[in-house]
Amino acid sequence: MSAEPLLEVSDLSVRFDTDEGPLQAVDRVSFTLAPREVLGIVGGSGCGKSVTCMSLVRLLPQTAAVTGSAVFDGVDLLALGPRRLRRVRGREISYIFQEPMTSLNPVFTVGDQIGEVVRRHLGLSRRAARQRAVELLQLVRIPAPERRVDEYPHQLSGGMRQRVMIAMALACDPKVLIADEPTTALDVTIQAGILDLMREIRERLGTAIVLVTHNLGVVADIADRVIVMYAGRKVEEAPAEELFAAPQHPYTVGLLGAIPRPGERQERLEEIPGRVPAAAAPLEHCVFADRCRFADETTRTQVPALRAVRRDHLVACFHPEADRAA
Amino acid sequence: MNDAAPALEVESLVKHFTSGRRIGSGGGTVHAVDDVSFSLRQGEMLGLVGESGSGKTTLANCVVRLHEPTSGSIRLHGRDITHLSRRDLRPLRRDLHMVFQDPYSSLNPRMTAGEIVGEPLRLHRLAGRKVRTGRVAEIFERVGLGPEHRFRYPHELSGGQRQRVGLARSLILNPSVLVADEPVSALDVSVQASILNLLRDLQRDMGFSCLFITHDLATVEFLCDRIAVMYLGKLVEVASRDEIFRDPEHPYTQALLSAALVPDPAEQRQRRRVVLEGDPPSPLDPPSGCRFRTRCPLHDLSAPDSDEIEPPLREVSPDHLVACHLSAPGSKTPRIADPPVTTPVTG
Ligand SMILES: Nc1ncnc2c1ncn2[C@@H]1O[C@H](COP(=O)(O)OP(=O)(O)OP(=O)(O)O)[C@@H](O)[C@H]1O
Ligand SMILES: Nc1ncnc2c1ncn2[C@@H]1O[C@H](COP(=O)(O)OP(=O)(O)OP(=O)(O)O)[C@@H](O)[C@H]1O
Ligand code: SF4
Ligand SMILES: [Mg+2]
Ligand SMILES: [Mg+2]
């Protein structure tokens, strides 16, 4: 994946102004996305996955202060005026939200909702829009699309609703699809179908996908590269196979140890003691220090910079696995 | 209590809901649980898995008598509790407890964690205030909650802490049977790990029997001795954990296991998986014959039998029950997928 990046995010930070004071949700996160690439973003609840992605398409509320840059196709998304932003959003970069039920409007048919997107962005006529909606439903493998196009969201199963969301996101042939927990609410057999669909979309349409999930199995299935986030920071980044084979950050190691592994007879699952810190401002030490068994004076007083332990494998830790093995 | 009897015996249990008319649905009968029989042995962890909507929660609710079963029977330590009145049921509630899926909505927001956990003792008039406080402190420690948590309200606790409160409440009466409906599904992996470890430790120490419901196969594999698989209101397979994971028989079980994701790209990307075509049929109008036939990759091999005759759940090898026309003692269903396995990490 050494192609020119499609999207280049640098030093992205997000701070919320809340009733209880400021909250640093994302802290100096950088990453790139190559064409046709599936980039997984994983991490525990509240680590900043959704906020990171929403900030890219400027979907955060006014209370969010966003800094850094996100260059897409030569322009900084974070500095775009409202008109150009609208053109990019939905057309070049599409977003699938974490809760599918709340993102579909219950009073309009599936066809109306997909149609509305293509009419707005592509200026299609009512008739052409409906035709396109049927094609899209077919693309996401919904059986009997001509019939389904006139149905309402509540008439569809959870898996089908998620397919409709994907169809809607693909309506304008976006270059980037950001999917936030697209399979979390679904059961395993339906999830497998959605993952196959995303793979197929990447192959056929060449769409690059940012996939947010807390499920490491999903990442193992489909991601080319993975970013691990913890408390607003990117703590590790690696090609998927390498991340699982040779995790470097103690948090990543802990996360992998915490999931039951099929086919093994484990006596105990690994626990990560302690809690995620909530910070009002960027922490000036390692975010994982108070839960880490390798923490020391350095860890508690300095921010570990991201460094490459191998080509394409970055870790923000003073004591990565690689050092211990040596 | 009859010591020789299984902790729980469910026989030919049926639960139908009569649904009212709603937009797009004509009303009718929801066949949520249809003729389900199984037993939970003493001290056993039995996992119940299956697709969303297959009837797992309904079954659990019938077992703890939150739902009135349409027909069939439930025996607790040999005693028939199917038709006991609320009053007669009351003393038995001490023996049979449920942990709910959603740790938030199942806890009373106006009570402190300590009051929530101590409430069963109070309701059953089992202990005075002082003894109660002592028991609560004990169980708090057992489930890994600090004494300071006793005075917190549910909204002041994290998801994992709330789930511990729910667990403490269920265990304070020392029940002999615990029914847990997706107790960890809403939690983060690292919190999940600590609750699963805890549940296993408590079960070993206290010796209760547990019906554990989940859609996560890796979790049941970690925790359970035996596994029951449900599809559209019916049990399709019941076997020991090792049997199910090594040698799943029913085509649905095979598909389910093949869809489980192995957290290891090297393994995961090589596996043969079957993606089930189409949507699950509506429980308002389940298919005739075999309920899985509309999505079964092996349907052709069992037709026309499977279109008309419902395959009974029968023992095909010792302690291994399967409901499929292609499975019988001495003849196995064809393998259609690879079960999930990771290569053990060495060192
Ligand atoms: N609108 C908001 N106002 C204030 N704080 C917010 C807002 N949105 C998110 N946050 C906070 O920002 C942090 C990151 O949230 P985010 O939604 O990105 O987490 P996440 O990684 O997506 O978690 P999950 O896996 O639970 O979806 C959290 O602490 C969250 O409470
Ligand atoms: N009170 C009710 N009235 C009508 N139908 C109901 C009722 N409760 C459940 N059902 C239906 O019964 C079927 C079984 O539901 P149940 O909640 O038991 O499934 P489940 O296996 O627990 O699913 P999940 O994995 O999604 O929790 C579903 O079709 C559901 O819609
Ligand atoms: S009876 Fe036939 S349709 Fe039913 S599960 Fe077996 S092979 Fe499939
Ligand atoms: Mg999120
Ligand atoms: Mg349920």
C-alpha cells in the first residue's frame, strides 16, 4: 500500500467543552488512507474512534474544538467552506453511523431515502433516482429489490437495514466509505454477509474503507492495516497480520489477551486492571501508564513518541514487546 | 430438593405470542419457542446460542416464570414449577435467579448499589439490617466491587460495575440455578474478560448451575460445559462443548460456527465459511417441515422429507442431539464449513 494517500490526517485533536469542563477526546492523531485500502480503527469504548471519524467530515457539534489537518484530494477538510464541504460529504466521503435505526427515517420508504441522496448530489430526476435506488439495493444483495424499494425501514430486518445504509452510502460512488461499527448490532451470520459485501465493494468499486469497530475479529477478517486507539491517542499502527502476530503496545497485548480464543482451552482470560483516564487536557505522560505493568519513571513523566519497530509498524511506547524479546 | 434430579428440566416448552395488528404485519401467532426440551445438570454451565430472534430470551423468561408458558413443563430440582402461583413461587425465587442483558435498565435508578444488592434479602425477610449489611459487604468483595460503591447510584457506575451489581444481587441468596441472558454483550472486551473470569470463579466456588445465553461463540466455548443451539424457536443441536466445536453436525450450527470470527488474520482469512442466503423466516409463519430448510445449504440432500416432516431432536451419538434428517446414529451430515480454531500461541 505505498500508493499516494487518498487521505492524510495530521495531528488531529478534538476537545469538547462540557458541563463538567473540557474533555480531550482525541489527542494528536495522525494516519493515512490509501486508495482501495481497508483501515481498521479499534479500541475500547470511549477511546475516540467515532469522534476521530466524525471530525473528518465535520459532523461534530459546536462544542467540539478541532485542530490539525485532514488533507483529502489536495484540500484540507478541516478548513473547507460549507459549500465545498457539502459536496465532499456524501459524495466523495460517505459515512455510515453507529446506530442504523436512528439514521433511517421511519416515515419514508427505502427508495425515497436513497433517491433523495442521488437527487441532491447528482441531480437525477425522480424516475432515474428510483432506478438508481433499485440498482443500489441489488448491489448490496437485497433480494427482490423492486419490491423492497417501496418498503419502510421497520419492514426490514436488522441485516437488511444495514445493507440499505451501505447502499445509501455508496449512492454517489464515494472514494472513501467510513463505517462506524457497521456490524456490531448484527448477529454473527448476518455480520459475515456484511463483511463479504464490504470486501466485494472494495474489489469492484475500489472504495477505500475506514472501519471503526471494537471487535478484533472483524479487523482480523477484513482490515489491511489497523490503528489501535487508547484514551484519545493512537498507540499502535500495523498491517493487520503483523498486529495480531506481533503486537507491541502493552494495551494491544492486553486487548488481544482479553478475548476468548476459539479452539483453546483457556483457564483464564487476561484482564487489564484499572480504568481508562478521562483527561481535561492532553496528558503529559503515557496514557496507559497507570494500568501498565511496565510503567516506570519515564513512562509517568514523558509522552512516548510514535516510533517504527519495523517497517509500517508504529508504536507509542517506551517499552514495546520488541525490546523485551531482545 | 431432590439431589439426583437435574437442576432444571424443561419439557416440550411452547411459548406463543398473539401479536396485534401493526403496520405491515397482519397480526397472528408468534412461534417464539416451539416444543423445546432440555435439562440443566447439577453444577453445569449450559450455553444457549442462536440467531437474534430465535427465542433465547423468551425461553429464559419462561424458565424463571417471567412469562407464562403456553404449554409444556418446567421442573426445578424435580419439582414442577410450571403452574405455581406467585405466592408458591416466592420461596423458590431464592433458588432461581436471573441476570439481565442490560445492566442499566435492570437496576432501580433510585436505589444505591448496596440497597439493590441487599434487596432480595429484605424481600425474603432473610436477614435483619445488620446481618444484611454484612452479607452485602461480603458479596461486594466477592464480585470485585469496592465498599465505596455501596453508596453509589447506578448512573454513577461504569457498565462493568453495573453488571457486577446485577451479578451480586443475583448471587446474594446463594441460588442453585442462575439464568444469565447476555450478561457481557454490552461491555468492552477488557471488562468482559473480568466478568467472565469472575463468573467462572464464582460458579466453581458456589457450585450453582447456570444457563448462559449469548450470541458470542467464543464466550460459550470459554465458559460452558455443554451447548444448545437454537434456530427459529427450536433446539437444533445439543452437545458437549468439545463435540460442538470439533464436530458440529447440524447445518445451522456449522454455518454459525463458520461465521464466528477468529481473532487472527492468518487463520481467519483462510477459513471456509458459509454465508446463509436470505433472511431468517418470520416466526409468525415458520416454514413447514424443517424450519431451517429455506436457508439450508444441504436442503437438496434432505428434500422432499425436510419440506414436510419436521426432523425430531434425537441422539445421534452419546450425549449429542441433532435435529436434521441427514443426521442419524452412524450417519453424519456433510461438512460444509470450517469451525473456528486458532493455533495456540506458544511461549
Ligand atoms: N458531543 C460530545 N460532547 C462531549 N463529549 C463527547 C461528545 N461526543 C463524544 N464525547 C466523548 O468523547 C470521547 C470519545 O467518544 P467516541 O464516541 O469517539 O468513543 P468511541 O471510541 O467511538 O466509543 P464507542 O466504542 O463506545 O462507540 C468519550 O469520552 C465521549 O464521552
Ligand atoms: N412480548 C412479545 N410479544 C410478541 N412477540 C414477542 C414478544 N417477545 C418476543 N417476541 C418475539 O419472539 C421471538 C423471539 O424473541 P426473543 O427475544 O426470545 O429472541 P432472542 O433469541 O432472545 O433474540 P436476541 O438474540 O435478539 O436477544 C422474536 O420474533 C420476537 O420478536
Ligand atoms: S433437515 Fe434438511 S433442510 Fe433441515 S437442516 Fe437438515 S439438511 Fe437442512
Ligand atoms: Mg463509537
Ligand atoms: Mg435475547
